[in-house]
Amino acid sequence: MYRRSSGWVLPSTSPGPCVSQKAWPWKSSVHGRTIPIGALMADFFIATGSNIEAETSLTKGLTLLAARVKLLRISTHYRTAPLGDRRQPEYVNGIWHGQTEMKPLKLKETLRRIEAECGRIRTGDSYASRTLDLDLILYDDLLLTGPELVLPDPQIRERAFVYIPLLELEPDIRLPGDKSILAGLVNPDMELYYSPITEILRNLLDSGL
């Protein structure tokens, strides 16, 4: 279980019996649907974050992204302490799940453009405050190592504010190229701080944008 300061408790991510040998067991239902010719969609997960006008930045980013891809689900978002310079404002982090016809690098380029439209200015400081982070962390079962993109993102296993919301959406997920269930990383005593931006984003997605 994950404990939140508000008293909310997320479902247990105990893996239970394995019913599939696929990297992502849930993908069987995605692959089983009828797909129009020329409209083959790939599933992706994006790690989101903001510590400058987070509500405005995340809602604008969601709206812009929904105009370009099919967004399906939004995880709980959490208030998290900044990495690096602790004098920064706290962050709001979460995971968005969607589908797209875009190839991975094209999707990454699209995410970077949306960040820029939301006022993100990239500098040499990877820990600098930012209006919006949209990081592609998973794309179907793809394993990719290149100068511009690595999939799955190696930081999934290192950052609780990434893997905990990811596990909320996919409790039994196995990362591509890894036989272990990601839920084995979770510290059951870890406290995370719920952000009400969660419901704002979910309501926006449910409204059809």
C-alpha cells in the first residue's frame, strides 16, 4: 500500500499470479481491439512534472497534448521535494498514459514543443525549476538506446515519483527487457503527498477537453 498525507490509500501493487509472459500483460487487450488500416496506435507513458505555476502549466500541457494524441488515463499526482537545489518550490509529478501513431522520436519532439509553448526554457541545469516536464518513459514494448532517447527510461527504477504513479496505472507492469515486476521496487512505508491538481486534470480529460 502507498500512504498519502491526506489519508488516501492506493490499491496494493502485489503482483499475484502471472497470467501472461508479455512485458506488459495489459497490452493483450489493446492488441485485441479492431484497428483501422493505417491507424495502428502505440501505447506510451509520460512522466510529468512542474514547479512553476503547476496547475496552469499542467492543464495547458494536457490540453495541448490531447490535441495531438489520444490520452487515456491520468495517475494520481503528488507534491514532491525538488532534486538538486532544495530552495526551489516543490514539484507536482504524475504519469499520463495515451496512444499515438507517432514514432518515438517524433513523439519526443512533440513533447518538447509543448513544453516550450508552456514557457519551458531548457538550460544546462537539469535540476532547474520548470513550468513543465513531459518525459517519454515507455513506448509499447520498445527497447531503444540512442543519443536522443533511451527506452524504457532508466530513471523509472530510481525515482519513486515516477514508478509509484506508474504502478497505480499498471500494477503488474514488467519493463521491456526486464523479467522482474516493477512493483518489487516499492517501499510499503513510503509516504507521498497527494496533490489536488489530480482531480483538476482528470476532470479536464473527462470533459473531452
